[in-house]
Amino acid sequence: MEYLDKLKGTANAVEFAKRNGIYVVLLLLVFFFSIASENFLVSNNLLNVARQVSMLGIAAVGFAFVLLLGGIDLSVGSNITLVNIVGGWCMVNAGLNPVLAIGLALSMATFIGFLNGWIIANINMPPLIVTLAMMIIVEGLAYLICKGLPIYGFPASFAIIGQGYLGPIPIPVIIMIVILAIGAFILNKTYFGRYFYAVGGNEEAAKLSGIKVKNVKYLVYSLSGFFAGLAGIVILSRTNSAQVLAGKGLEFDILTACVLGGVSVTGGFGRISNVVAGVLILGVLSNGLVLMNVTQFSQMVIKGVVLMVAVAFDCLQHRKAH
């Protein structure tokens, strides 16, 4: 009996580690960098980390939805860039009110996401190929609009979104928290959220149970485009300049954050609460490495290793489950 109790206790400890290991990793990173650099555990630096990861966290919600379907959206980085350029162009060159410019840019980002979903659902092309092609197309459109030159000279009120504070908390962080809460609500409290898990777990079974799989794909990729666009608006306001490199490579950071947060690349499993931890891990890692004077190229190597390890762990877990 005592042996069975010990065995049960070990099993519970393993299950706890699986569920909360991501938070343990986050705490270990914070502990390491607080020892390695005396400037890490400073309130200004911690707020800076939160502000830096806010754009990543916003886009990661939509990307997590896509992964839950067993898909992928490589166009999010380029979508962020295009929203950046279109929003800036509308305010400066077209003279539009910032609210109208933001609405137009977000509508365009959502449409690009919908287009991804429509092609994937109706032509049955692999999501990797569709979104890779869209990434190239959208990036090309951004260059055509601005001709590779930065756009600046926005109304002063626009800077509040990316540079303002509500009390001591940066507004981008507040926007990220709201979006993460909305994402968690969608997955945990709505039928659509259950549909995401069902389609990602077994698409054929979802069809047989009456779920309109095509509509789910339209919705998920549209949400991915919308959240990427919102991240692009925040970046535009924060930098106060529209740049063609605004979202360059962000799709891989977003993917890494989601996979670190336990969202399965094969679909059907993941939680927004863990995605938060994945986003924070990337933010802490990037900030800590900068404080330790690690070069940008070395950081790229480290992030690549982190992504590979995270995906390898997910694949092993998936194989074990089968």
C-alpha cells in the first residue's frame, strides 16, 4: 500500500511538472539573469521587458488558434509589416484621421488572414505553402507602397497607443493583457473555442459531428490576421515610424512563444495561459542576453535552439500519447 502511495505521488509530481514546467523554466531564467546582471531585476527594466513582449503576446493569440487547428501562419510577420506601412501611409500621405487609418489597416490584415483560410479550406493547399506564399506577396506589397523608405510624421495623439501609460503600466501591456484575456475566453467559454480543439484533434470526426470546418478555418485565420494587424499598429505607434522591417522574422518568435507555451504543432492541444509564459520566456531571454552583451547573431542561434528543443519535446509528447 505504501509503495502504491509513493507511485501515485510520483505520477502526480510528473503530471504537475508537465503542466507547470514552463513556469519553472521562467522562474529559473529570471533567477539566472538577476544574478548575471545587476540591472535585470530593476523595475524600469522589467516594465521594459513587458512592453517589448506586448506586440509578441498580441500576435501570439491568433497564432495559437491557428496551431490548435494543426495549421501554421507564416504570413503574420509580413502582415505586421504591411499594416505598419499602410497605417503610416494613410495618416501621412492620404491625410486620414488616425482612427480611420487604423480601421483600414486592421480590415486589410483581417482580409489577408481570411484569404489564407479560404485558400486552405477550399483548395486544400498545405497551410505552410499558402502562408509562405502570402508572406512573400504581402512583403512585396509593403515595399511597393513605401518604396523601401520609412514613413514618419504622424499626429502626436497616435503615439499614445505605443508610448503612453495608464498609471505606471505601459498601454501596450494593457492591450496585450486584454487580448490574452479575450483569447482565453474564446477558447474556454465559447463554442468556437471547442470547435478549434475539435478540428485540430480530428478534422474528419469534427465534420461528422456537424462542425462546419471551413467556417472554422475562415474564422481562425481571420483572427490571426486581425491580431497580427493589431500588433503592427502598436509597433507603428511605439516606433513612431513605418518601416519595411517592422515585422521581419517575428513569425518565428511568435511560433517559438506558442510552442514553448505548450501549443501543439500537430493541433488539438494548448492553453493561452501557457502561451503567456512562453512569451515572457522569450522576452526575459532576449533582455537578459542583451544585458550580458551577447551579440545579436549569438541570440539568433540560441533562439533557434530553443525553438528546435520545444518542437522536439512536443513531438515526443505527441508520439507518447499515441
